[in-house]
Amino acid sequence: MNAAQNVTLRQLRAFVAVAETGGFAPAARMLHLTPSALSLLIKEIETTLNVRMFDRTTRTTALSRAGAEFYPLARKLLDDLARAVESTQDLEQKKRGTVRIACTPLYSSTLLPELVLSYRRKYPAITVYVLDSLNQAAMARVASGEADLGIAPQRAAPPELEQELLFQDRMAFICKPDHRLATLKRVNWSQILREPLVSLTQDFTSRLQADLFKHSSELVLNPAHSVSFITTALGMVQWGHGVTVQPEAALPLLPPFGLVSRPVHAPVVFRHVSLYVKRGYQLSPAAESFREFLGEWVGARKTTATD
């Protein structure tokens, strides 16, 4: 134990350098030491451990039997120390920086405000920018590097993006409170499709149609109106232009529009929401911390929903 306490990091680095370079001269150059200073460090560790680390001749330097047994342990000790230092520095770097998140309008107005507030409480020195964008634009911003992360409905991502599922969001029927379907506890798609439907973009409508066709080829979408933003859709419904079907994340937006929602069945349809990152791109410590925080936050919400 006393010998272990007396071995220094300088001695360990000197020993590993000689073992890996195969000689005192190259090891001294690598460590920016004079040959005599390096020789002194090796002599000190040999004296402390009371073993000969190297077999030396005028021409060669090779690990002794004891040195060969000690080398992998010394190398691991230095590697573990380097990782510990790097991890500590990363934790410090995560306390400051900038994160840019491209997100579709629904989730940038419902999910992100709460999430960013919780994140900023933990990392008050990190600035978070929300780049609200339609689905394809959000992915394009991540691919171009304008955004660090993207949060958007699951789609076939371009090859330069990686996609991981965050959560699924059930679709809900939305109408005016005096609509005849508002009297029901739940509605089915056959009932909904007989009403003038306010849908979103072609991308949204096509994905929804594909989900319905999995259930029945008779469930055909024929929107009366197609708009780009969910607030526009809700405004159209508010003024009597029809009904709409949106993810349940939209439900907190309904009270100002005076609208109500009902669960949809036959079939139950979910929107799958994903996190997008640029493939092969090294996130900054701040962006990586937000990614980790997002995963923990989503996991906590899933646990709460299950309970």
C-alpha cells in the first residue's frame, strides 16, 4: 500500500512512454523531458516498487517480466484518469453554450415551452433557440447545421439524418361544442369523414390517409380545406368551416378557440414524433445535454402516463 501511495503520475507517464516508444530517447522527446530527467523518473518508480521495469543494453530497451505485467495496469490507470478528467470538463461545459432546436409548430407551442423552462432551471447559462418550422423545413435545418436538433413527426428521413422515436401522440377529433358529434363520448372515422374536414399540409394528409388505409380502403380523406398551421385549422373550425383531427398535444390550444375534443376509434391512429440529429455530427456539450435532458423528460412523462 505504501509503495502504491508513493508512485506518482509523472512516473507512470514516463514508464508508459518508454514502454510504448521502445526507448528512452523517443520517450523523452514525446514527454518534452531531458533524457536524464526521464531516467530519474524510471529509477524512482523502480526503487519505489523494488522491481526492474526494463531490461536495458547499449542498443535496446525492453520491458522486463515485471514491467510487462505492470504495463497494461498502468496504461488502464492513465486512460481511466483521462476519461474522468474529460467527463468532468464536459459537465462544466454543459453549463454554458447555445442550443438550436428546429421543431414543428404544434410541438414548439405545446411541448417545448414547458421543456425549455425545465431545462433552463437546470442549465440557466445555456441559451435555447426554438426554430419553429414545418416538418420538411425542420429536417432541412438540422441537415444544414442551422439547428442542432430537430423535433418533428416521424417521416422517411434523408440519409444525412439520424432519427429516433421520442413518443407517440394519439389523434383526436376537434369541433365546436354545439356540433352534433360533440354529444358523443367518442367518434369513429366513418362519422368524421362525412363532415367537412379541415386538414393540414399534403404531407400531414398523406400520412393520415396511409394510416386509415391500413384499417380500411373505404376510409378516404377528402379535405374541404388544407392549411399550413394548426392555429389556422383551429380558427377555421371555430368559425364553422368544418371539423379537424389533430394530435392530442393540440388539446391545450382549444380553450381560446372555444372548441372541444373527443377520442377517435375505428381505428385509433397515432402520430409518432421523432428526434432528428445530423448523422456523424458531433454535438456540442450544450446540445448533447439538451438531448439527454429531453430523453429523461420524455421517459418521465411516459412513466407518469403509465401510472
